[in-house]
Amino acid sequence: MNMKRIASLLFVSIFAGAITLGAYKLFFEKENFTIISQENNGGVINASYTPTSARGAGINEVDFTSAAENTVNAVVHVKNITLSKGPTTIFDIFYGTGGSAVPQVGTGSGVIISSDGYIVTNNHVINKATQLQVTLNNNRTYKAELIGTDPNSDIALIKIDTDEKLPYLAFGDSDHTKIGEWVLAVGNPFNLTSTVTAGIVSAKARNLGKNQSFIQTDAAVNPGNSGGALVNTNGDLVGINTAITSQTGSYVGYSFAVPSNIAKKVVQDILEYGNVQKGFMGISPAPIDTRDAIEKGINNIDGVYIELVEEESAAQEAGIVVGDIIKKVDEITVHKYPDLTGYLSTKRPGDTLAFVIDRDKDLITLPLVLKERQKLVVPEMGLEVKNLTEHDKKVYKTTSGVKITGVPERYRGYGLSEKVIVKVDDFEIGNIDDAYNAFGAISKYGKTVIVMVGSNGERDRLIFQ
């Protein structure tokens, strides 16, 4: 009888425990699922792990090892060798050699972006190089060739030739990076081999003075890191580390990277067109930190307040007018001007964008087709010039040339403003690209002859020494 009672109690205990464990599993325990999908492209297997949100996750719950291992092998050390003129000796004076050339060595980083040896880096890493050397993470060294560069975005493309298939990183989508997301910075600081540091995305669309748009991070970046990779925890390339803003030139808590979408577009343009194709909409924003902005009540606007719309520009053709506030372009919310310029930097002339405009508190959507640049500042003299509109051609009685819209202080006494330049030395000027090339070829030691047309059709000829 006692044995039966003991057996009954044991059965009840086991049954109650099973119910308790099942209830815990059902209601309280969160499951981690591993989803494996196999595609038909050569047996590539993609694995994604859920939950993927970093919300509430501490650093110990984030695994950097896989991303770091894949990245360090795709990041290279770039050595820039330039020849500078050395001190003049008595021998140089007598024999007219002009001083001996002294090699100067600069270093930085680069990211392999294809298995056949294309490498993206910063323009300032390779600028003025007479020779480029690239050292892989396995210590093999190669000579590199400069393919193309874009100083405005500080991106350059170089290439090494090798028979082996190289490890590389694919560009990620920097538009989808989020503030607070974990990132790794990989590069060669202080001439060391590949070094990995971790941090978070501190801010997006940071402007450092040239209407550029950078990702700000607190991952430690130091001299030599320039041109290296900024990757997320999945190993996606989301940026090219480029800048440190500190008085010492070393890391002080934050650094900046060119977003991968901008770098990817620059690389594609260099490979396809030989130069960077830039799409322009033709507007000027109102400064928001001035007394005039405060008086107009636009100093605290969320968006971009349009102060100027250029003639025959993409913005004018789209129906955008002065006083409109840009709130969104495609899927990108626009809070400030760098949000807009950063996105436009990923587009080309001919691309159609959807702009959401606040006009007198009504939201309207306008399609806009980007156009080629209509205005620029020429080298050497620093004149601002623009392509002629159809109205300009009638007024100035010319079918070619560029109109001067801005004159530096040192040239304001020569009557250059609002004139049309039709010839510079032996260069016929048809558009702003011709003007840029012609002024870029000006010799600092010779004379420059500029032929201009006035508003009544008369021609002037100015000679500058």
C-alpha cells in the first residue's frame, strides 16, 4: 500500500514538473533560429540569424570575429612614394641640375573590391605619387597602377596585377546604416599591419565644410587608417575611412568615413566613363545660422529651404520654386543639406528622382531629372562661370562660351562680371568643361589672353601676365 502511494506521488511530481517546464518554454524562453537557404548559383549558402536587432544587446552578445577575419585579409597597406626637390648645393648652382630629387614616403590603407586586384582608397593617400606599392595581409608586395580619382569625394581607384584570386569585400548599402549600429574600422595605423577597432555609428550625413556627407563613428581611427574599411558586423563594406578632425592628427573620440554608396558610384563611373558623372539639380539652400534666417523664421526648419533656383536647371524644369522646403528624396528623409547632397552624390545625369516638397505647408511630390553641372569655378583665376542659357545666347549674340557669374576680389577691377568668355589663349570655349581645361592649362609664368563678349555683342580682349 505504501509503495502504491509513493508511486502515485512520484507520478504527480513528474507530471507537474513537465507542465512547468513546458509553460516556461512556451511563454518565457526566446528562441534563436538559424535560417539556411541554398541558392542555385554554385551552391552558395546564405545564413541569417535571428533575432538580429542590437536593441538591448550588450557588446558581449555581438560577434565581431567573422567580420574581422574576412575584412583584415581584404584590407591592404598602401605606400605612396613621391619625389620632392631637395636642397640646392654648390654643385647644383654650377651645373644647373636644380637640386636632387628626394623620395618622400607616405602610407595609408586600401580595400580590395574585386578578386582581380581593384583596390579603393582615399585620394589623399595616393595624391602626387610617382610610385605606388601595395602590401597584402600575407606580406606580399605589388606595384600598383592609378586607375582614376575623385578629389571631391576623396576616393581613388588603383589596381595590382596578380595571378592569384584575391580576397575582397563587396560594397554594402550605406543608406541603411543606423545610428548606434556596431561597426569595425580596419586599416594600418602608424604603419602597423592590419588593425581592427570597434565602435558605433555616431551620426550620418556629417558635413566637414564642402557639402560632403560622411558617416561619423567612434571606432578608433589614426594616421594610416585612411582608405581602410568600415564594415558592419555582417562584414558588409559600409564606408571608406577618410578623416580625423583633431589638433594632433590622431584619434580623439570620433572619425569619418565616405559612405559606401558614394564610393561605389565613384568606382563605377571611373571604370565605365573614365571620370565621375555628377548629377545636379541647380538649387542653393538658405543659410540657417544667420540673422536673416532668424528674421525669416527659417533657422529651425526640418528640411532644406530653397533660396535660389538656377535658370534652365533640373529644379526649375521640375517645377521647384524659391521658398519650397525639400523634405524627402526617393526613400531618404532630408533633415539638412548634407542629407540631400550625400544622396545626389550617388546619382548621375539623367536619373529621375522623386522629391517631396513642403510648399506653404502642403506636401507635394515632384519628379526631377538630374542634369549635368551648369556652373563651376575655374582653376588659376578662380572665376565662377556657367553654361549659356538660350536667353543668354540671344542677349550676347553668341552660340558658345561661358558666362562669368562670380569674380574674385583681385580681379574685380577688370570689368569681368557678366561677360561671356569665348576664347582663352588658343582654346575655343564651348561650355564650362572647356573653360575648366583651358584655365587649367594656363602657365603661371607666361601671359594669358582672354576674349570676352559683352551684353551688346562687342568683343573685348584682355591680357593677364
